[in-house]
Amino acid sequence: MAEPIAYSVDVSRLDGVLEQPLFQAAGRVADRLGVRAFAIGGHVRDLLLGRPCKDIDIVCEGDGIAFAEAVAKELGAGPVHVFKNFGTAMFLLGDEQVEFVGARKESYSRNSRKPEVSPGSIQDDQLRRDFTINALAIALNGAERGQLVDPFHGVHDLERGIIRTPQDPDITFSDDPLRMLRAIRFATQLGFFIDAPTFEAIQRNAERLDIISAERIHTELNKIILAPVPSIGFKLLLNSGLLVRFFPEMVDLLGAEEKFGIGHKDNFFHTIQVLDNVAANSDDLWLRWAAVLHDIAKPRTKRFEPGRGWTFHGHEDKGARMVPGIFRRLKLPLDEKMKFVQLLVALHLRPIALTKEEVTDSAVRRLLFDAGDAIDALMILCKADITSKNEAKKKRYLANYELVMEKLREVEEKDRVRNFQPPVTGEDIMRAFNIPPCKAIGDIKTVIKDAILDGRIHNDRAQAWQLMLEEGRKLGLTMVAGMEVPPAE
């Protein structure tokens, strides 16, 4: 990223904000209770940037929970959800989430990101915030109502596109190491720079990330992956020393080796380019995860073969087997989402292979059958994986990719093999030959499936029934007398 994205920071965007019913109610309640109240944090930042934001934080110099309950009563909103351990409360107002907290000071122990908390002023509360751009506040009541409170020049940092901490960054990141990931996440989402002293502090404190739970880490990582250009975040994670703390397999992709003048591409930078390519075409988090992991096993399968150069045989299969372990360690879901990622990693070479040879109906049928409903996502991934710097080769691969896409459409329309169930079931086979469950049933079903996928018979019950009888005879089975092709159940 050569320079930060230029945002137009216009303080006049705050004009009229206090006329919103929420802020009017909060101001009235604060005046009645004799406390100072402020809108603070991301909502103020995004108002200044002209970005949408549905999470609103309000801080008061006093009891944040009691203040939240009073404001909810004033608005007729609720219910109020109270989190006593954190001294916070929240309620929903339409589709906006409003969170309240009392202004506070914080102090941390070395081995925990859970602070010791004591009441404080608005200045204390702003000092404990992670970044200057998130420490901006608007006064909601009293003589200062409507004033922008910006003690750390957060507006200036917004204008420059800079991520910077309000206090010594070593203190900020040692106190709460999750803030290091948040710095990279904000830089990625907003297209901002992390200023040099702040980034150097991340590098110095990288090992502190080890006290952060995997759940907290993957929440920030998912937000980076969902950013418009996620490669920005991965480069920062790599260069900061954070990535190796929780995702060493990704770091292992880094580097290009050469032997006898023959080299291979750097698979780390190839992977994040594929991720950016996918991100340009899909917001699906799990498809983006498949891009992250599609070549994850290349370091473990890399070989140099004289006469052939560098090979990565079987990296798709080994990569698919690595997916559950990575998801388990990062506390990502081990459900259908993980299986979807695993399937795409396992299949990601199949369409590319079809671009290198004459595309047969049989190969396309098998791809459709194996991919099922994931076929569209798989094809997005495979197109994104075409990153050759040889323009002639890239153009040829993209042209062949379009040929495969057309063939997929034709075969699917004609043969209906995506997610197809064999037209003859195991129960049909048992009834037809009067046999109990046994290996022969699976063998017959496999022959029928392969015959359909190879195009030797249509995906048709009558043709499948006839093939079942032929295979049964080969296995020495006798059809029940008078058994005709019954209708499908």
C-alpha cells in the first residue's frame, strides 16, 4: 500500500447528530442526574468519516449501568442487558446496539488482559482507549453539549489516515495485546497506515499475543479476511511477527527456493493474491478461508525432481486433511462451514486440470458430483488461483476456464448430476434380490454411479435398474420372480 486512503474528514457531519432521539434522551437524563455523558469511540469516528456504524457507545462520569437503565426508560426502550462483571449495559434501539459504561481508569497485570477498574473522568476513559481515532467523544449535555472532545488529535490522524495509540504504545499493547490485532484490522478495513512507533511496539510485544484466547484472535482475523483487500492485513500480520504466533502454517508458505537455476513462486504472496481475487468476487467468509488454505500443504509436499523441477504432489489432499486441525486450534467452527472449506481445498486443482486438457463430459460430471452445491464457490476459487505473471499463459488459462464453465452449464442442464442420488437405492437392491445388507449392495451402487458419471447410462431409473440386474447376475444373485421396475419412492 503506497499511501493511505484519503478520507474527507468533515466535522460539520456532527451537526444535527445530537437531535437524534437517543442522544437527546441521554442528554436529558445526564442533566437530571447531574453527570457528564458522551458519545465515544467508533460511532464518532465513523460519523466523521461518513461511514455507516450501528454500534453506539455512550460513557458517563458515574454509574454506567444505572445511566443505561434511566436512558432506556426515558426512550421506552429495552430490555437492558447488564454485564456487572464489566460494568457495562446495553439495549437495542431499532437496529442499533447501544452500549453504556461508566468512565474509568484501568490497570493491568502482566499475565491477563482483564484490567483492575476504578471510576475516572472522561479524560481517563479516553486515555485507556486503543487508538486516537477511537478516543473521540461528543459531549451530550451541559454547557459543553455538542463539543468534540479530542485530546489526542484523533481528527488529525483521521485526516492523515494514521493508526496511533493515545499513550505509549508499549503500555497500550502490553496491557491488552488484542489491540495489536485490532490495529492491523483497522488499518486493513480503513486503508490506514500504522505509524512507525506504534508498529515497532507491535513487533516488540508480539509474544504478548500468546495470552489472548483463540476465539478473540479468530474474531479479529475473520474481520481482516472480510476486508476489501485482505492482503494488506496479512502482510502486516507477517511483518509484525504476530502471524507466526497463531498461524505458523501460513508463515511456512513464505519464500521461494531455487535449485540449478529453477525456482518456484512464493506461495505466501501467491495465496494472499488469490485471497484478494476471491474478495473481489465474493463476501463469503468461508470461501475466503478456502483461498487462505488452498495451498497450505505446499511446504510439506515440496520436492525437487531432476528433469521436472519443483513439485507439490498431493498438496490438495494433505491440505484438506490439515483444515480440521487449523480450525480446531483457532476455535473456528468444526461444522458444515469447515467441511465446505475442506472440500474446496481438496478439489481446487480439479477445474484447473481440466483447463490443461480436452474437457470430457465424464470429467465434468465427476466434478459436478463431487463438488455438489459448492461448485460455484469452487469455480470462483479456481479462477482466482490463476495468477501467472506470464500473460500469454494466464490468458490461455482464463480462456480454457470459460470453456470449462460452459461445459459445466451444459452437462448440469443435460444430466442433472449435481448432488444426484443414485436412481436405484440400497433398499431396491435388497428387495430385487431378496438379500440382507451386505457388501454386494455397495458394489452395485458404485457401478451404477460410475456408469452415470462416465456417461454409459443416463441418470434414469429404468436404465439404472437394468444395470443393477446385470451386475447382480455377475455376482451370482437371482432376481425375485416377477419383479419389475418399481416406481421411485
